[in-house]
Amino acid sequence: MRGLCAVGLVCAALAAQAQEPQQPTFRSGSDAVTVDVSVFDGQRAIPGLTAADFDVRDNGVRQTLSSVRPNTLPIDVRLLFDTSGSISQEDLERYRRAMARVAEALRPVDRVEILTFSGRISEVVPLQHPPITVITRRQDRDGTSFFDAVSLAMVTRPMPERRQITIVLTDAQDNDSFFDKDTLYASARHTSAVVYGVLPTGLADDVSRFATRLEMVARVTGGRLVRSKWDGRMGDLLIRMLAEFRQGYVLNYALAGTPDPGWHKLTVTVPRAKYTIRAREGYFAR
Amino acid sequence: MTLRPPAGRSASVAACLGAICLLSIAPAAAPVPQQGLDPILSAYTTGDHDVVARTLLTSHDFRKLRLLDGRRLERWLGAWSSVKTDFLLELVDQASVVAPAYVGPLVTKGQAYVFSRGAAVGASAQDDAAERRWHLIAAGVLQHRLMGAQIVGYIDVLETRRPLPAHTAVWDPRLALARGIGQEQVCRMIHATARVDRLLSEFEGKAATPPAVRQMAIECMEKALRFLEGAAAREEVREEARTRAGFAAFQLGKNNEARAALAGASGSADRTLSYWRALFLGRVSDALGADADAERAYQDAVRLFPDAQTARIGHALALFRLHRDDDADEAVLAARRVRAEGVDPWETYFEGDGRFVDGWLAAMRKARK
């Protein structure tokens, strides 16, 4: 297959640049696919799985895994906070503390970037290694551009030597976007990051009806949606998400038997047990 | 994260329909004003054109004048005069800034007042110009306040009382567009988009828009499309009518029709209009799966307004889908880092002619000197 290179899919040339010694490389002419997978038995992450344990289907064609490794690669964390509406100074301070805690939990090889949105999206901390300095401030523009902001946050560059996680904290309400659900869905299908959503609970407004917007993004990318109070323990929650991401596996295979460009549907299972598997639903072959 | 009315960004009272506003703020047994409109009008007539903005600083000031008391206002207005017509426009404009609930009732009363002019249209060029200015600016303020239903009603009444072509002298060509813009605003209030999101139906579940609401949104947008296509018959507003019709067609999922309408709207010297056109062309191209075309369209929009985040987001997303990683990275950073005070004309799209009102008022004041 010519020129196949996609979100979640790493071309031979790119893979060869991997910095980690254990990172597999792929010879020219092959097409390497990398997939983040989390395996759970209830709440418990399942460790110690090998290539023999997984069944991976790419467009329905069973693939041979070249490696299965715990997710110990450096990670890039993208945090997106919804600061629209009646966010108080106290809320902002709570967000700032949560952002700082996440940065503290990262390793020196990891990187973090922080964005906020209301009517517009703003960069609070550009992509960088920890430590970071976080200064949050209220945006002048009102409105909530959920679809615009989250769609933009889906834009990632596939990186074979790093894993990417995007965490979105929002009630998923929208009243100001130019883009819409279709755009968000398309962007989620293209992103190479695993997306976690945090939906607030205990608000005066019942926002559960908007949960499907975030749920959809999380499901497509292999992440999940968490409903939680946005209180002083928000930092702990974010750190648990990072830990969960790190407890996952990174699966690699050289694509075989389904060379078509475009959307490739992925199915990952562990046939010998009834585990809960989370992996992205597919990727775009270039 | 309180839900704002799904409408343009600068207006804070978006869903204020005349009658409802009137009921909600009607004063109970308000006292007789100590200071009426006469001194303000007097200062205005002598050339103090800032007097309204300087005197009526809050909605309380409007309340003191009992401007919602229709009969009282009617009595004060008396026989028609072009000075009072202009003065009413000043009141409407100032109400739009500090007392939005007064806009609807004042415009309704003002429209009736303008129709009360004795001489027939065509008898006096000066009076015709005053009436024409009234309709244009009043409709512009209604658009700015996103009072879609009232705009549609306003134009309906105007058509009845000043039917075309006999009354062309009082019809600014932009009024042909006003009904379509008003209808767009009405649709916006029903549902953020009338577009059928087939792709996402599997995710929608209980969150899906109820079929009845969706149908209402579709019918509303079809009506807007008809109005806008009708407005395109007027050469003076053709490009904007086609641009808006293109966006309406897109929202109805009629992508090819949308592309054709937008293609027929090129060549405007109006930078804001050109931006909207490029932006919509980007969306339509997205929907048609033509990512390279979308990228070019969004790039055009970015060139017109480099600080417009909406165009920059579209551009970044198109590059992303095209797997142009370096360019997408650059575009994402540019989108995130637009200047906070930068102009994004998408944010005022639904406000229609609101963008012209300040200029029209300035021209009116200049003409009064």
C-alpha cells in the first residue's frame, strides 16, 4: 500500500525516528499502526498481557501484533477547561490548582499544554515539559463555543515516540459555535489522542442531556467520560485519569490484508476473558 | 455555564419579542415624569445630537419617561415631523444600548407614527428620505437586538402599508434582505442548526432533538431560504442575499445548492461579507468532503480577517484532515493565539444590518446639521 500514514497509524519513516530503545521500528514498505488500549476487570486494570492475549481486527482483518508494551512512553497531556458562564474567581483558582497538580504528577519526559474556552478558545500554557506556571484569567467574551473549542483540541500530530491524552472538562453546553456535532465527530475520528471527558455533577442546571456529545468523543478515541463534582478534588481525578492511561498498553502491528485508504475500523478484544476493553474505534489511513 | 440564547455574541437580550418585553417591564402606576421628552428634543433640535445618549443612561431613565405608555407617547408625538422621526431613532438606538426591552415597543410605535405622515409618498423628497431612513435604521436596530420575529412582522406591515412598486422611494434595498435576516434569527432561536445530523444519530439517544422541533427548525430555515432567495432579486443586496441563502441551504443539508449560491456571491467589496462567504464555502466544502477546497476557502477568510478565530479553526481542521501536520500545527497555534480584541465577523453574522447602524445614524446627524 502506498503512502499509508494516519492518525493512530505511523509510517515507517516516522517510526524509525523513535527515541525510546524499546520502540519497534518498521521497515520501509510496511505500514505501522499504533493503538492505545486499556483493559479492565471492573475497576481493576489488568497487567501482564502479551501479544498472544489480544485479537486485533483492522477492517475486519485479523492482524499480527509486532509488540505489546505497557504504556511507559512519554506522554503529552492536553487539558481543555470550559470557563464559560458564571465561573467565579474561586472556580478559576480551583482550576488553576488542578492544572498545577496535573503538571506536578508528570515525569520530566512528559509534556503538558492547557487551554480554556468560553466564546473563544485560549492558550493558557503552551506545550512544555513540567514544571509549569499557570495563570488563569476570565475571558471577556461571553458565550460557549463547545463544538469549536473541542474540535480544535482534537488536532494532533501522530507521534510514534509519545502517547497523547486530551482531557476535556466541560458541561458540553453550546450556544455560540460555528462548527457543530458533525465537525466534532469528524475531528475525533482523526485525532491520535485518547480523549477523556469530565462532566460536572451537582450543578443547578441538569447537563446530563449533553453528555452524549462528550461520550461520543471519548468512545471514538478509546477514552471515557467521567461524571464528577468539580470541587477541590478535581486535581486528584485528573491524576487518576493519567494513571489509568499509563496502565494501558501500546499495541503495534504492520497493517496487512486491508490496504484501503480512508477510515479503518478497529476491533480489539481479549478472547480468553470478559474484560472491558477501551481502544479507539478506528483511524484514517492516509 | 448558563445557557445563553443561541444567537450572536454581542447582544445580551436576544429573545425579546415586543409584546413580551412590554408586559414584563410595564411600570405599575408610574409617576408623572418630572422631566419629559421636550427638553431633550429641544436640545437635539438645536444640534446637540449626543443629548439622548447623555441623558438616558439606564433603563430607569427610560422608565421615568413612561415610554411604554403608548397613548401618552402618541400624544407627545402629535402630527408627523421628520425631526421627531429622527429623534425617535435616537431613542431606539439608545434603548438598544441601555434598555433593550424598550426597543420593540418604540419601533412599533415609531412605525405607526411614520405611516401617519399626511402627504403621500412621492410628494416630498425630504419626507420620503426621512421615512426611508426610519425604516432602514429601525430594522437595523431590531436586527442588532436579534428580534427576528419583530423584524419579519415589521416588513410584513411595511409591505401592506407601503406596497411596492408604488412606494419605492421609502424602501431602501436592504429592507429586502431584512426579512430573510429576521427569519434566520427566528430559526436560530428554535435550534442552533436545522441541519440533519444523520451521522451522529447513533450517539444522540435521548439527547437528540425531538422530531417535532427538528421539523420546525427545518421549516423555519426553508422559509428563511425562500426570503433570502427572493432578496437576491435586488441587485444592491444580491451578494449578501446569496451568501446568506448559501448558509441557509447548507444548514438544510442542501450542500450543492449552498455551493451554487455562494459561488454566485463573489466579488463583493464588503470585507465582512467576503469573510462570511469564504467561511461558509469552507463549511460547505467540509460537508462535501472536499478538504482541499475547504482549506483554500478558510485560508481566504483568514486573509481577510487574520484575527478571526472561527476561520482559523476551520483552517486548522481542514489541514488536519488533509494530514498536513506541519501546517496544521502552525494553524492550531495561530487559532489559539488570536488577539483577544481581534475582530471575527462570524460573531456578528446574526446581527445583520446592526453592523451598519452606527454609520447610518452618523449620516443622519450630519444631514441634520
